[in-house]
Amino acid sequence: MKGLMQDWPLLVHRVLDHAARWHGEREIVSRSIEGPVHRQSYRDLDRRSRALASASKKHLKAKKGSVIATMAWNGYRHMEIWYGLMGLGAVVHTLNPRLFTEQLIYIINHAEDQWIFTDLTFLPIFEKLQDKLPTVKGFVVMTDRAHMPVGTKLSNVICYEELLGQGDEGFAWPRLDENTACGLCYTSGTTGNPKGVVYSHRSNVLHAMTITGADAFALHSRDTTLPVVPMFHANAWSLTFSCPMAGAKLVLPGAKLDGASVFELLDTERVTMTAAVPTIWLMLLQHLEQNPTLKLPYLERVLIGGASCPEPMMRAFIETYGVDVIHAWGMTEMSPMGTLSRLKGSMLDLPPAEKWKEKLKQGRPGFGIDMKITDDKNEELPHDGKVFGRLKVRGPAISSAYFKGEGVAAFDADGWFDTGDVSTIDEWGFMQITDRSKDVIKSGGEWISSIDLENAALGCAGVAEAAAIGLPHPKWDERPLLVVVRKAGTEVSKDEVLAHMTGKVAKWWMPDDVAFVDDIPHTATGKISKLQLRERFRNYHLPTA
Amino acid sequence: MKGLMQDWPLLVHRVLDHAARWHGEREIVSRSIEGPVHRQSYRDLDRRSRALASASKKHLKAKKGSVIATMAWNGYRHMEIWYGLMGLGAVVHTLNPRLFTEQLIYIINHAEDQWIFTDLTFLPIFEKLQDKLPTVKGFVVMTDRAHMPVGTKLSNVICYEELLGQGDEGFAWPRLDENTACGLCYTSGTTGNPKGVVYSHRSNVLHAMTITGADAFALHSRDTTLPVVPMFHANAWSLTFSCPMAGAKLVLPGAKLDGASVFELLDTERVTMTAAVPTIWLMLLQHLEQNPTLKLPYLERVLIGGASCPEPMMRAFIETYGVDVIHAWGMTEMSPMGTLSRLKGSMLDLPPAEKWKEKLKQGRPGFGIDMKITDDKNEELPHDGKVFGRLKVRGPAISSAYFKGEGVAAFDADGWFDTGDVSTIDEWGFMQITDRSKDVIKSGGEWISSIDLENAALGCAGVAEAAAIGLPHPKWDERPLLVVVRKAGTEVSKDEVLAHMTGKVAKWWMPDDVAFVDDIPHTATGKISKLQLRERFRNYHLPTA
């Protein structure tokens, strides 16, 4: 027996329909690449997205299944492309301008991008790359005629506003199956080539519904939201879907992400909710410290994800500026939100120190995200906050495969996706990342968290940076080596470092040796490259081995 | 090109999975039919729902597609049946004990109910009806052995706790298609037989996701929620789905819905959010007025729907008790929520009187509900707050048909459901019901709201009750007749009533005549029966005709 409810597929254009019809007057404020602050409404976004879709269909031959790339900051034109092309059934491939040239070439060719929409900022990149991109038919420059580049070496260049001007603002969206692909975003692992995550209309809509929820981002129509997190970084954490869904005013920061520029938008636009990685907030907090008269009177909550939120940062927002912090964790493969550190009703009577401890964890999943930790035999581990295991997730907005069938090892037969993270889950259901599974040190069948070792070492005077890796050991399989960069002008010794760590980690976790180096290698995104470090210490012999 | 996201059907049991796994410790507090307050956790609910499903499969032969009825108050056992049977793929048919006997017989036979789960309260009803219910195999009495009725005339009676005790708490839910039917609720129109609304797993889950949203009920895990609105009244407005989804503590009131009993639960359980029809709140406010020391310190918001919220009621909650009011409108066919009067960000600068005017309207739809008003030619009418037309709705949790193909006239070719209501929509997108479409008076091709006429007459001294109906007119097609019941001991005249109304409604809306009667007929739910009234005045001759 079937239910007798309406057939209403979950399509991304319905989010825009809703915003235009019930929140049509609400603003999208963009710091434009050309300079001035630009203002339009959701009604305008709808009108212009339809025109762009119509013109792209006619002039770019864009259709269902066409993969079309953008390299752009957060701005109104990026949103028009987003909704216009997705509405058409095309797949929007967001390119991260911070990737290395070789990665960009690989990704564009792997995706077989047909066109690239680009901000003025990125023309020099494509002038250099264009000869290596055989599938790309041309470039749409996201500006008006007056700002089009003169004497560019790019071939087949189209002016965005001229293209859009040829479109039909009353264009009717085609009816699509809700499982149709609409977005493509590559995730650059530390090993191997980047892998493509393919979002569907259904996954984006369901994820945005979860995200607007009162225990997630709690987005409503009285919010003014500043997504500092870029649209090329996993859907701007869904905010470019969930804000129109909620009727929230959107403030899009363009290319200027420094502390002063972000503060200016927070203040002049009276932003109530904002989201970014810790690096951005470090810049903002430094700007505020340097200008002690500045306050954050409108901001109610800040979402911090992408990397663990340090306690001093959380305390600064909450205690100094009266802004609540929502600590979050997710992955490109998760659309991207996984967990949020929102306290539960049953935790309200915990002592303050306990509450802080929980808020600093990555938190718990909302409806539509299931999560478990397992041992190496795929047996589920208990939620005791101590045992850690591989973190696996399941849900309707989580990858079941990568583009073109790569990276199959991440998906198990029961449909769970292995995040590659290692974590604990406590009795409240709060998850805490303890390591990456490839970085964890396997000693005598048990796991040692490399991150915990590093944190224990970091407090030692004279230690500027520390990294722990596992090295082969005849008896224990692996044992930890701690690699340390000394602070300039200090001469901290192995014994001093180990003495400092004693009592902070289990006795059998203690490193078998400490090696001092001048520098520790980092990835493009600033994380310690354990891969390169392991390579560098490949022939190192532990004194205990 | 398909998205590469996981196949994760939207099934009702996933709501319970989520609650048990991430909010397992959270309480469900029930005022039991046997007397004492009963407490269990979401973990218990999960365990017992699985046991009930397993036992029902084995002993009641319940399976996918089985229609099984409940006649029960809001309580933990009702929720176990709800999740247990839906999880099995069966269809839970909630019976409204307030229906007339003939309607109950019709509904049970039309649905072909196989079993009836009943609270102790309702045994006398079924003792009388059982011989007229050929499809019903027996009755499961929702109590334990100690409280089972002695000497009941009901045949084939099973004790709920004994049945459940034979089930397997580790029962695994079958994998179902998300469009599988899971609920059946009859809506009793004022004309014809009741019609069955068939909910699917998908519609209930999507609706609950909308409902938990920050601009809808804003349910989160720190909430304690008291659904006074019964589970047999259109899914308790989704609260029995959306509270477990959010991890909110649930307080279920059982059979006692008077002011003192509702207050007691609000106070002792520290309820933060509650929902019911205006009648319930009238009883609560009267109880509070009679006991001036009583306050509502924990309650943050009250949801009022089912009938229009009177301004004095809204002012009492907001101004006297500091409790926000969310005025809502919906229908059984809409799962049931349609609109909520949550002010938007763009309305925050309106003068207070304007805000009050908007809050008293039925409000605006959330994502997943589309809405329009049309004229008799199905042309959409503008959102100006003045023009009124037929209110039509569309969305994934809105009926596409009634059970067994009845009532086809309510569904148009484009997929819109005609609510039978007549309303305006203003420039903010706020909808206000002005009439039922069958009660509106069609005069010279234009519509006159019978409700507006009644409200204009009600303020006149000497008028106890008033009802407006359209009577045939040779020139204007229809013209209004106002039917009035005088207050006891007064002798208000036609001219006095009309003089009072002058200026309150458009000149051409003024009734052509006023008829004085001793009583006005009402329906089972207390509304004026325009149908009976039109019947009574069938041969009445308007002086203008």
C-alpha cells in the first residue's frame, strides 16, 4: 500500500522558488570583485538565475549532465550560476583557487569541464592553464562589459552580464528526478589524486533542511548570515542553500577575507550568524584586539569548522564578545556537515567545566546522519569517551562512491563511509576527533593517537612544533617517534620533553625517541604532512627496535 | 548523470533510531490512563516498539499494508504502537473518539481495520459497536494484566503488556520503500462521508524535518514539549515525529485535558513548548485567572491552531504570561502544518500595531509548502492582503488523493489541493483565512465573506450569535441573509443590527435581510453548520429578490 501524498521531487530550484515567493524582498549583499557593495533581492536572484539558465542553454549548449566549472568568490553572480545551472540539470563544479596548478589541471580534465565561469581575480591562472584543458570550450568572465579585461591571452572569452542579458527571466525549470547530479567538488586527500564528490538535488535539499534545524544552524528569516567559508569549499557549508530556504539575509564577502574586511561586513550589515575556519577567526580576533573599541553587538553565533576550534578562541568569542560558538565537523563527502557541539537538554545540569569540555568536542549528529566508531575488525566500539576507533558515517547526504568509481576502499558493504578519522564518542553522544586513521600509531594491536602525543609535547617550554609518527618495531609492530622543532634560541632536550609529557599520556604511549629538526613539512592547506615526514624518517632506527 | 549520494530512504523508524541512539536518555513522561505518571526513555521506546512490532507480526499477523486502528489518548503505549506498526510497514489508523457512532462504524469498515488497539477509556464504545465491524478480528487493550477489564462484553480481547511481552526487543525493521503508506486519518467534512488521508513514510519524515526548523516549531534537544493536541488529530501536529527527531523531552497528557491538569504538567515537568486548539487554552487561561498566584515561568512558546486564535488569548499569553504565541494553520490533508505566523526579518521595523495584525493572521508557509489563491477561473490572485480567493496548496506532505479514490474534486490537474478555504495573502506573504469556499456568498460575480459579516454583527449589543448565508437572488445570483440569535431578554431589531454593521463592511456586502431565530445549528466539533442553516432557510424569500 502506497501513501497518497503528492509527488514533489526535492529539487534545488525549489529552494529558490521558496525564497523568491515568500522572502522575495530579502537582500543578498555582496562585496563585488569590481569594488562596490552590491545589493539585490531573492526575487532578483530568481529572475537572473532563470535568465542565466536560459542563456547558458542557448549559447553554451548547457544541458542535463553538462559539467560546468566555477572559480569564484562568494558573490551574487556565483549564486546565479549555482541555481541557474543546477536548475537546468547541469552539474556545477566548484574549483578551489588555492589548489596547486597540477591539481587544478588534473581536476578540470578529470571532470571534463565544458566551460569555466571565473571571477576577474583568476584570469592569470587560466591564461597559464588554458592550453592544458582540452575539454574546456571557453571562459565566462563574471563581470560586466565595462570591467572586461583588455588584451587578455584567454581565448573564447564571454562577458557574464552580456550572456545573462540574452536570457529569458521567465525560463521554466525542467522537471528532473531528485537523484540527478547537481554539484561536483573534489576533495584533495594527502595521498593520491583528488577525488570527486557528486551531490544530488535530493542530498542538497535534505542536507539544507537538516542544517536550518533549530539544533543545527537554527537559521530563520530574522537572521543575517555571512558565509565566509567559500562556495568552493563544500557548498559553503550548505549556507547558499539553507539561507534562501530560511529566508535569511545573505552577506557575501567576495575576495576580502582579512580581519578588518570581515569585521566591516559583520558590523555594517548587522550580521547575526557567520561561519568559517579557525584561521579566519584568528584574523578577526586579532583585528578586534588591536582595536579595543570595536565590539560585536549584532552577532549571535559563529560556526567554526574545518579544523578543531582552539579553547582560547572559543573563550574569546563567548566570554569577551558574548557570541555563542557552534563547533562543527564535517567533510566534503558529507555535504558537508556531520556533527555540531550543541549541548542537549540532559546536559544542562553538568558543571561548567564539563560543559566546556563537551563544547570543545566536535559534537553530535543531527537527524539524517548516522555515525559509529569501529575497531579494525569493523566491530562497533562503545560510547564511553575513551575508546577510539575508525569513524564511519551513513546518511542521505553522504557519498556512496566517488566520481568515476575511484576510492572504493572508503565504502563498506553495509553502506558506511569511512571518514578516515579516528575518534571517541562519549556517553552524551559527543564525538571527538583524535587522529587521522593513517596517522594513528599501531602498537601491539592497540592504537596511539599521534595528535594527543603532539598536544602533550606542545606545552613544553622550548618546543615550537611537534609531530608524532609511527616507525616500524620488531616486537610492537609500530612505536612512536616524536619529531620536534625547537623554539629559536632554546636548547630543550629529549629528556626534558619526555619529562614534560609524563603523566599527560598513558605510559605505553610515551615516544620511544625524540628527533630534533629545523622544520616540519606542511600540506597546501597548512596541516602537518605526516606522509612527507614518514618518508623523511623512513630509514630512522628507533633505539628500542 | 546521477548524484553519488547514499540510498537512505526516509522511513519513520529512522526517527526513532536517531532518538534512541543520540538522545537515548531523554524522557517520555505520560499521565497514564490507570492513574500514575509513567516515565520511560527514548531507549525504552525503541526497545518496546520493536517488541510490539515483533509480537504483532507473530500474534496479530500484522504485516506490510495491514490497516490497524488505535483509539487512544496521547501516551507512551500509543507511541509504541505508532512506531512499532509503522516500522513493520503496517498502516496506523487513528480513530477520533469524539466522532458520532455512525461515523466511527463507517470509518472502521471503510478502512477495513484488522485490529483495534484501545485505551481502557473506550471499551464501552466498542462493546456497543463490535457487532457492526466485520473486518475487526479483535481488540488489544492498552494496559497490563492487573488492569484488564473484568466481565467485558468485548470478544477476542488481548492484553497489551502480555502481547508486547512475547515480542523480541531486538527485532530488525524491514527495509521499505519510502513511499509506503504508514498512517491513515479520516477528515470529517461538513458534507458527505469522512474521507481518508493516507500518509507515507516520506511525507511524515519530510514534514517533521520542516516542523523542527528554526522558523517553524524550532524544536531542539533542550525543549520539553507537551502535545495536548491528540495523536488522533492529524499526527498530533507532527510532534510525535518531530520531538524524537529533535531529542526533545515529551510530556503526554493522557485523558485529562482540563485547565488544572494541563497546568500541572506544564509546571511540574517544566514544559517549554506546547500545542493545542484555542478551547484548551481558554480552559488553561481561566484556571490561571482563578488562581492568580500561578505563573508560567518555564513555558517559552505555545502553538495555537485548529481554529483562529482570538486576539485576547494571544495578548494574555504574550502580555500577561510572557509566553510567545505561534499562530498556525493546517489541515489533516497537509500532515498537517501549512502556515505559521512567525514574523520575518523584513517586518521587524513595522509599528507594533502592524506586527500584532500580522501575528493574528494564519501566517506564511515554510519550505516544502507552496500556496496560492485563485479566482473561480483558477487564475492566481495578487498578494495584496485584500483580494481573497480559493486557497490551494502543494508539497510533498500534502494529499494527492483520498483513500479509495474519493473526493477527486479537491485535486486539480496541476497537482494543487484545494483546501476549501478562502483567504487573502498580503505583501509579506501572510495568509489570512476569510471563509470556507462553500460558505462564501457569491454576489454579482464577486465574493462576500460570511465570516466577516458575522464578526461585524457580533459586536452589536443584543446579538448572542450570528451566521451569514447566501440566498438565491434573480439579479445578483446570491445575496446575504444574516441569521441572529438574540441575547436572552433583549429585543434588538433588524435596523439596529444593520446600523451597527454599517461602515464595518463594504456597502454592497450589507445583508439584504436579518432573520431572528432561537438557535443556530452546530456540527459535532462545535462549528456553525451552514449546511443545516441553508437547508432550514431553503424557502426563505429575501425582500430584495
